[in-house]
Amino acid sequence: MGMTNKQFQGFVRLSIAQMKSALDKTPDNEELKELLNIFQSMLEDGN
């Protein structure tokens, strides 16, 4: 059983929100910034 496009986008948006929250606590985390950029581009590619 797979995910619909809408479900996937919801998962990505939730993940992005959590990453942004984590970056507020540790703004110098370069690996987290890179992951956030990847997730944001995944969301942009899906539109």
C-alpha cells in the first residue's frame, strides 16, 4: 500500500516544520540545513 501525492506532501511539510524547529535550537547544524534543503526541493518538485 503506497501513499497518495497529498499524503506524501503532508509528510514532507510535517518533516520540514520539525527540521525548522530543530534549527531554531541549533542554528549551526549544517547537516540539518542540508536535509531541510533536500526536503524543500522535494516539495517544490512535487508541485
